Amino acid sequence: MELKYKKVISEELETLESSLALSVSSEIELATEVSNYLVNSGGKRIRPAICILVAKAFGYSGDDLIRLASSIELLHTATLIHDDVVDESQMRRGKESIQKKWDNAHGVLVGDFVYSKAFQLMASFDNPNIIRTLANATNRISEGEVLQLSLKNQDQLTERQYFEIIDRKTAELFKVSSVTAGILSDCNESQLNSLAQFSTSLGIAFQIQDDILDYYGDENLTGKKVGKDYEEGKFTLPIIIALRNTDDENNKKILSLFRNNKKNQFSEVLEILETVDTYEKIQNVFMSYAKDCMKELENVPKNHYRDALEDIVSNLGSRLS
């Protein structure tokens, strides 16, 4: 199923792809080769698409939009590269990750290279508020990475800690995609506040759905290995909700499985989750954030660009990857 936004801004997305390819070019052939490997592997481009849709919804028609959307996608790409190094991930977007295909050194250095390319684009804007907002977001995303690493060896993650991590790591980039588009479009403070709330809720809903797919997804449809978060010992919302609702015996069992990294016992974890209706409970949390998105979109001008944003929210619950 093709989402509406891909048709509504098809020309802009094509221009975005050309911009991204140009942005990661370098005199150093290896830097271009490795960064292009991930940039050209596709992805939904959901963050730059939100940036473009928001600006278009508010009537922006200037030349800075694709440059802004490109800087956001490059920031996202750099975080993916570094995430794969930290998590020792083998796959990314259906291909070998950079750190798997080359090595950790390539992952770290090329991640830095892509960050630097994003910073070059960010620094080219005349509006200091856009530069400041992008820089602050980049810092906050990095803090989220460090926070997640600092909590990695805890016996378990609290719900408050979980939401703080995803607010920084995932939602922040959705937020800056939307807010900088609003700044570019000369939105007033009330409109910017609505955009910030909309995109933050969207980012959190997006991550919750990702966490749901990791436990309940269909590998044949998603192309992603189910149970990857469990195997990596990541405490995500399904586990946090289950621990809050199970009895002491099952709590101890879940924590023991995580501590001992028993990969072949993932089915036992799923059985425990089922006993306390974890899937239904996490879907309720997801839906509350989706409703927040729709509410805040009422403050965006009604046009086919807003319709496309609403379509993204409506279809988020059925996403497969």
C-alpha cells in the first residue's frame, strides 16, 4: 500500500533523492561509496516527507525546502549508522549494515562524515532560528543515545526512562522536521506549538509501533527479524507493560531470560505477554498518541498536504516496516 504522501509530493521526493546523492559526494572516494551504500538503500523518507508536507500545507514555495529536508534525512542516516555500530546490528533496510559489510571503524567515521554533511547544509540557512533549532535537536538526539547507553546494564528500564529515551532518540527528529518547516513558512508561535506537539506524538507513536512489530510482526511481511529487541536485551514498551502487570513469578522469569540472553526462549516471553493482554494494552497507548496527532493537525490549514499528514497518522497502525 502506497501512502498518500508519496503521490502528493512525488516531485519533491525525487528532487530529495538527487539532493541526498549530491550531498554525500566527496573527494574521498571511500567516503562517498560507504555513505551512498546506506543513503541509496531507500527507506520511507518519512521525516523529510513530514518536513515537506508541513511547509507546503502552510503555503511555502521557496527554494530552501529540499535543502532543509535533506539535512534532516542526513541527520537520520548518521544516527542509523552509529546505532548499528553500538548495537552490533547485522542488517539495515534489508542489506548488510555498514559495520557488518565493512567494519566498526567505517561505521563510526562514515557516520561522522554524514553528520558533517548535514551540518554543512544546516549552516547554509540565512534564518538563525532554523540553524539553532536543528543544532539543539542534534544535541538532544545525541544525549538520548548516551542516556540509552548509560541505562543499558540496568536490570530493567522504567516506563519513564523508556519514554525519555524515545522522546530524545526518535521523537526529536520528527519534531525538528515539522518545527523547522513551520519556521521556514513563517508560522506563528501557536502554530509552531501545535506542530511540535503533533510531530512529537507522531514520533512516539512511530516508535511504539516499531516496538510492537518487534514482538508481534510477521517477518515475511516486514523483512525484519521478530524478537531482535529481546535478543539484544532491550527493554521496550511490551516488556515494560508486561512487567507492570504480571505476577512475581513471571516477572522473575522475564528478567532471568533477559539477563541470561536465552534467544531460543523468545516464545516463552510471548506466552507471558499474552497472559496479561500486553498487545491490547500497548495498542491503547499507541492510539492515545495517534489521537493527539489528529487533534493538533486541526490547527494546520485544510488542504491536500494536511490530508497526506492525516493519512500518515491513520496508516501508522498498519505499517509493516
